[in-house]
Amino acid sequence: MNIMTTDHDEKTTGAVLAPVLAQLNRIILGKEEQIEMALTCLLARGHLLIEDVPGLGKTVLAHALGKVLGLSYQRVQFTSDLLPGDIIGCSVYDRNRGEFFFTQGPVFTQLLLADEINRATPKCQSALLEAMEERQVSVEGAPRPLPEPFFVIATQNPTEQTGTFPLPESQLDRFLLRIAMGYPGREAELELLRGEDRRRLLESLEPIVTPAELITLQSQVEQVHASDAVLEYLHRLLEFTRTSNLFQAGLSTRAGLGLLRAAQAWALLHGEDKLLPGDIQRVLPALAGHRLAPLAGGIAAARIGEEILAQVPVE
């Protein structure tokens, strides 16, 4: 499969991404928007946080993404006794050679699933900070680069459940988007009950793109044109979060850059070569919901994105 790299090619991009979406929708039934948002996040070179109660397909979605995108895949089950070395790796002494050698941990992969990340202690959660931001880890003072591309998909149980450690703001900010799977609709759930086991179907998935082709698609995201008028609208959204007195603190500049990239990725996924306000509106709730803390007695957390969009006109 060849992807043109010289110019943005709507037909070529659509031809690549359409079968990817089709395969994912075959595995995860009735969750088209969540699948599109997850793929948008990866196209924008971001990390994804999936928050919901157990048993709604979070792990299956992460594994399916790795399969269809041809990525090497590792899963780490986060528990309260997990150590940073269990993720990053450690140095082991070789008696025959008389020296230490480094044994890579599961973070040395292209797609890392951090399952139930908020069941691990803050010390262990923080082991991912450098990897997610710098695409490298430091071991004994030496940086070790991670494979390209590199993504973290983390699942998280609701914080009101027992045995959870809420992610700090610095960790949450590393996740470009946060989505919730939600319960399936009636028809989708009936089809799941009648049909083949989803995990068995996962084994039949074949890669549709290669990691190199995915990197090419990511480079096309930045080619989606953003006019000054659209950028001004994006900036007004950022300013509203900082001046409205609804939140403890507004969106940062890094969050603004992430919003731009995510909106460009959403546009590319839907065959557009120009960024529109509607693209920003589609991704804003998934970007802002986990970054903004409402003031006590103010807006409900679930309505953060909706409230921002209602208060800031496109003009």
C-alpha cells in the first residue's frame, strides 16, 4: 500500500483509513464515534485515556487498534504492587560477562496498553511521564529512545470505585484525549450476545497499514490548513476557559496546540483538507474534560465541553 507524501491527497487518505474504521467497527459494535475519536488521537500523535466501568470493551478497542495499525503491542496490568522497573525495565548482572546489562520493559513497544492505570500508586504512574512526553526513558542517567511511533492507551476505572489512585494533573495532561465507551445500544448488545466472542475475532484481524504508513498519515495531519479566522476561534475558546471564573485554571498553551492537532486529525480522518470550526467543536469535549476542574457549585464535569462551546460563538 502506497501513500502519497508530497501533497495532501483526500482520496488516498480516505482509501487508507476507511478499511481501518470498517475493521474496528466490526469488532467494537455501536461505538463509531469512540472509534473515530481514538483513531483521531493516534493520528495526532497523542496518547488516549479511556475511562469507564469494567467490561465495556476498553481493552478490546486498544488491542484492535494495535492489530489494524500493524503496531507492536504490550499490555501492562496496573496494580498497587507494580513497580516502575516492571514498566521501564532494569539492569541485570551477568556473571559470565561480569557486567550489568539492561533488560527492556514492556514500555519498549509501539502501542502500550496501561490497563486500569489508576489502580497503581502515583510513583508507578509517574514512570510513564517521560515516556509519554519525550518518547524516551532514562535508565541510570542514560536516555533510551522508544520505538516510533509510540502511543500509550490507558484505561481507567471511575475514581469512586475502591482501590483507585486518581491521576494527578501532570499525568492527565499527557493524554491528548479522554473518551468513555458507555453501554452499547440495544441492537448492538443483542448482536454481541448472539455473535462470536470479540476476543476471538481479534485474532482474525490483519494489519491494514504499516507503522511507516501511519507515520506518513501523521505528517499529513499538519498539512490540514488552518485559516487565521479558525485559529482566532480556537484562541477564543482557550481564553474563555481562563477568564470565565468557571474553572480553577484554564487550558494551557500546550492544550491549545493539542486541540489544534486533534482537530486537524479529525478533519483528515473525514476527508477534509481545511480546518473548520466544526472539527474543533467535535474534539474539544474529549480534550477539555480531563484538563479543567470546575469550581465548587459550578458547571457539572460532564458538561464542560458543551458549556464552553455554548458560550463562545464562532462569529
